[in-house]
Amino acid sequence: MSIKDFIDDITLVADAIKNIKEIHTAIKDGKKYFEKAHPEIKKDVSDMCAELQKTCNAIATASSVITNFRFNSSAGALDNEPTRFNDYFINYKKNKNEAEDLIRSLKGHCYIIKQHADKISYGNTNSFWTYFGLQSMQREQELGVLLQNIYDDEQDFHSIVYLMAHSMNSAIEDVTDALCENGMMSSTKVPTAALKLSEYSKSFKELELVASKTRDELDATIKELQ
């Protein structure tokens, strides 16, 4: 996988989180209206926000696997860095199923979101937004598409499960290859490997930040709805 392909994949994941952010903004903007006009949907909206929050948290947590590691170039530490990197990601690979299960749980969250949306709108994605007092048919339709994309199995949203897992594994393997010389890990290759890790970490960090920020904003709305 080239760096360009990697960035393209991560950008698609980031776009999915931005869609969640846009949906949350619409919920937040319509909160006063539906709390007054349709108080019966309050709990379902809160539960939907909780699932959106879990989705964002899953992305942030998965991203941190890459962003949490930094090579140490200090005197006396450099020789041990290939081993430390190897141990860190051997541990990751041992827990790989756990990490990938976390990412796969996104699909489960989406199904629960669908259940609550269907309960509120009786299965009509567009009518869901009429409960939020948006007063714009075009805006309701735009948000309807975003919501549909989140929980519809035929939409691209679920590709983020594959994209996240594949991107994480590709980044790890690429940095591992950069550390090797003649089939062996070498401390002389640490600067090259560190540069590659830095390139990957930058994209994952941006993703982690937008996902964690959206998660925290959703948490605030959930608390307001309690």
C-alpha cells in the first residue's frame, strides 16, 4: 500500500466521522424543539447519540495504536529500539482480534442506531428529521441520506471497518520493513523507520482527534438529554 493509498483510505474514514458530526450538530440544533414538541423521542435520541459516541470512540481507540508509539533516539536507547518496536507490535498482533473486533463493532452500533431511528420515524429516514424543527425539506433530505449511509449495509460507511484494519496493519508492516536490513531488524534503520511512522502517525492523529472531539461533544449532548 502506498502512502497516497493509505491517506485516501484514512480520509474516507475521517469523512464518515464528519458525517456523524454533522448529524450530531443537527440533533443539537433541534434539541430544544423536540424536547418541547416531541418529548417522547428524547430517550431514543439519547440512545442514538450513545451509539454514535461509541463509534467515534472505536475509531479514536484504534487510531491510538499507531499514535502511541514513538522511537527513542537518546544515547544508549537507540540499540534497543528495534526490539522495543517489535515487542510493542507483537503485543498488538496478539491482541489483533480484539482491536479488529472493536472496529467491527461499528456495524453493531449502526444497527442499534437504525433501530432507534426506525422507532422514532416508523422506518422513514426522511421523516425522522421532521421531529427536529429544521424547517427545510432540503436539509431534512440531506440529513436523511447521511443517516441512511450510517446504518444501511449497502452503503460505503461499513467499508471503514476494512479500511481501518487494513490501514493499521499496512502501516505497521511498512514501518517493520523499514527497520529491516538483510532480513534482520537493525538500529541503523531506526531513523528511516521513525520517519515512516511519523508519516502514518500524522494521518492517524488527525483521525484520532476528530473522532475523540466528536465523541466528547456527543457525550455532552447525552448528559444534557438525561
